Amino acid sequence: MPRLSEVIAELDALWPPARAEGWDAVGTVCGDPDQEVTRVLFAVDPVREIVEEAVELGADLLVTHHPLYLRGTTTVAASTFKGRVVHTLIKNDIALHVAHTNADTADPGVSDALAGALDLRVVRPLVPDATDPAGRRGLGRVCELDHPLTVRELAARAAERLPATAQGIRVAGDPEAPVRTVAVSGGSGDSLFDAVRAAGVDAFLTADLRHHPASEAVARTTEADATPLALLDAAHWATEWPWCELAAAQLDEISDRKGWDLRVHVSKTVTDPWTAHAASTTATENLGAPN
């Protein structure tokens, strides 16, 4: 069986920590470099439910997309929520490793997994990484559909293919407008509207869209934008969960190549914080998204 340090070296090769944003907190949070690793669990959030799942599974390593401590801390006391997570991990000899913005811009990365879940053909990064001579790394992806869909049909596909959440898929724009090209970005994406408009796509699928940026994006139509932009807003967790399956498959391939025989798992525990949705009784459109 490989040591933790050997597995982490392979994960860092997939998602180099140096490519994370300066404000981010990626890498190994806890774990003995010399401990053996036999079972790995991938998840989006390093929260109590996921850590308890890792304990029950007998995992030696938990890999999450979101950091545990993004802004640092002065205590890991077990009386605090995050401190309890750390105590549980260490008591059960479970290492925690984080790949966040370094996984967002990887090739393949978070948005590639999102596009793959929706059967979208990736054309290029939405915001290319200037340090990548091949032009394949970067934030978000510009994609094409094999066959045009309406906004309504694309929203229904997203609701069907992405993990079910209370939010489902919110839509801004004409539900009957045709969609041939789509920009996608896993996680919060409303800082990317300039790049989305420059890409000239018909629709943008992401998460955490705020009122004012979304309103402006839909209303802003110029001669260069012959078709108004449709927005599809999914739950943050749901847009990033497909990456867990992609990342697990990548580690499986590494394990086979190296003869490690690792057992790699993906958590299906829903850690989206929203637990219920009450549809407005006066809603004029029903796109079939789960309530």
C-alpha cells in the first residue's frame, strides 16, 4: 500500500498547489505522511456528515474540493464546529487534503466535469490560464451542444443530470430560446459575465447568481449580442459534485498504473445547505426542476 506522501504527490501533480489563487487554502490539512493509505473518499465539503462517513467507511484519506479553513484560525478546539472535524479526523487517522481553485482551472477540472455531466462538448476555457501554452487550462469552459436545445430543455437536462437539490435549476431569459453554445463554470460564477459576453454564447450555467449581475446580464443586448443571454443557476454544491467522480476516476487510474490497489469512493451525501423549496403559486413557468 502507498504511503500518504506518495498519494499526495500524485494529487499535487493533478492539481498543483501553486496554481491555486493567492487567497485560497489548498493542500494537506492533517495527516501523517508515513501512514499507509488503502481507502480514499472524495467529497465537496469537509463537514461533519462527510467526516463521519469517512470514519464509517474506514477511509485513510478524505479529499475535498472546499477548504476547511479558508481564512485561518486561532483554535482547533473540539468545542468549535471545525475543531470537532479536525479532532475526529486525527483520532481516526484520516488525512484531509484539499484541491480547490487549483482543481477549478485544471485540465481536466471542475468545469470539465460539469460539462461532461450535461453531455456538452468542451471547446475551450472561458478564462484561459495565461501560463498554459496549450491553452487548455483556465476557469470555466465554453461548450457546444451536439444538437440545439431550448433553454427549457437545457434546464430540464441539468435538473435531471446534476444531483438533486432543493433549489433545482433557476432560469433567467426566454425558456423557448434556442441554445447551441453554453458557458459553464462550477461554483460561483457571476464574476465571469464579461468573459461570458465576450464568448458570445447563448446560455451560461453556473451557481450563486446574484440579482443585480443576473438582471444586467439578461437585459444587456448589443449589436454584437444578437441573442439575449439565458442564465441557468444551479446549486453551488451540485455544480461541483461531478468533479468528485472525475477526480476519483483519475486516482483510480493512477492506482492501477502503480499497482496500489486503492479503494476509491465518492460521497453521495448531499451537503448543499438548502433543504427545502416552496414554489410560488403564481409562477408563470414550470421547467420541471425538482422542488
